[in-house]
Amino acid sequence: MSAQYLRRYTDLAALIYLLTERKITLLDPRSWDDSNDSHYLRTYRNKKRLKSVLALCFTQASERYHHWRVFTSGSSGVRIRFRRSELLSAIRRMQNVQARRVEYLTLPELRRKAPDTQDLPFLKRYPFTDEREFRIIWESETMKMHALDILIPLSCIDEIILSPWLPHALSGNIRRLLRRIPGCGKLKIARSTLISNEEWKNLAEG
């Protein structure tokens, strides 16, 4: 079932932009925390003599604690679950876009066989395997850009999950605010119970 979806961990500001503009935004990877990763995209850009390579990352994995901690900002974090086929159909209408799952390799594997240039944007070190990342990149030989918006239909959003650290007192207001955005009245929006689930607690009582 997980293969039906792609998940994007981000923050409320980015979510509101997505819902109001109906666009996802690809960014320059130079600011990424993993310098190994950004180096591979920069090398890809240089080898192909491109002006720009922009990217956006998703996970194919179900909810994980470290996704919330690493990829979101505390109580303002959100997880957007996209219907995979519908999202990719919209994205692939854009020229010069690639969308692939990331492959995780060890150093010995790379030593045995140097990677093909075309694969560089979709390779990461093996310790990141649990991310189960899926990546979209856009490239250009002529345009120097630091961000690119791609139009998507709101129907490709399956659900929105709010941060498990968002206070309960605020979650209802946030849900109502998001549903007031035109076209979003019927969106499934909930707060994550990852770190505090009443059913899990009650089952301990026997």
C-alpha cells in the first residue's frame, strides 16, 4: 500500500503556499545538510554543462519518528501524502524533469564501479537507506534558476498530517484555517499521534 503514495515532510508555510498556489517548488540543492548528496548533484550539473539542477525530495516510507525530527521544524511541521501516480502524471508534463527512486550504495560498491553520470542525482550513501527517498529533478542548459514551481492538481493530495508536537489546542484551528483555502474544504487533515496515542496507552492496561 505504501507504494501508492509519496510523502513530503515540510512546514506549514510551504503547505499553505502549495494549497493556495497549487504548486510544488523545486529548489537548488546547495543548501542541503548532506554535502555528499549536494556534491553529486553539483557534479552532475558540471559534467552535463547545465546552468541549473533543482530538486524536490519525498519518502516512500510510512511515518517514522526521524522523518519528523530531521525534515520538519517542531510544531510547525507537516506531512503531505500524495497519490503517487497522479502527482507524477502532473509533474511529467513539465519538460526536462526526471523522477526516480534514490539508490543507496556503500563505498565498496562505488569503488568497484564508478557511477554513470545520469545516475548521480539519484545516489546516496547506504546509511540513509531508511529514508526510502524518491526524488524529482529539473535541469536546464540555458536558464540559471534557484527555484521552480510546477503546477499540480489538489486532487493528488491524499491527506495532510500535522506535527505530533503541535498542541492539541491549536490543531483544530489549523485544520479549519487550511480548509478555508479555496478547493481545500474536503481535505483529510489530522494531527499525528506518533508520540502520544491513546489507544496504544490504553492497551497497556490489559
